[in-house]
Amino acid sequence: MENKDESFKDAKLKFPVDLNFKVVVNDTFPNEVNIVHIANVIEDTGLDYGQITSKESKNKNYTSYTFHLTVDTEAQFKDLYERIKGIPGFVMAF
């Protein structure tokens, strides 16, 4: 049986790709401000996206935001991820 950590190690996305993207941030800012930060980042990349939904963690220390988008190229994907990492309170994205 293959190790979970190695099962996708050589996998590459094939572009264009439709995906649900999730961003997790801490409680630095209120929900409404985090949504604006995320929306601004996506819009700055020129990508179209669906509604941003949110869900608080059990202890309310983190909130995850999920949205659907289509990414046409690897360069766009990398640009989006680099910009997302700059959001205040950023914890992770996947």
C-alpha cells in the first residue's frame, strides 16, 4: 500500500481546471473583512469566482472560506496562491 504522503507527490494539475479553493485565516479580522480581502485578491488576478462561503472552526479561532473558480494556466494558479498567502491572518490554502 502506498504512503498517503507519496500518493500525489508527482501529480500535476491539468489546466484549465475547475476547483473549489479553500482559504483558512485566523480571527485577526471579522468575517466580512476577510471576505473582502479574499475577493480583492481573486479579482486582482482577473479570475472569475463563485460565492465565497465561510465556516468557523469549533473553537472560533479560525474561519475557512470556500469558493469555486476556473484557473486557465499554472501561472495564474501560482499568482493566486502567492496573493492569497498575503492576506492578513492567512493560515493555509488548498
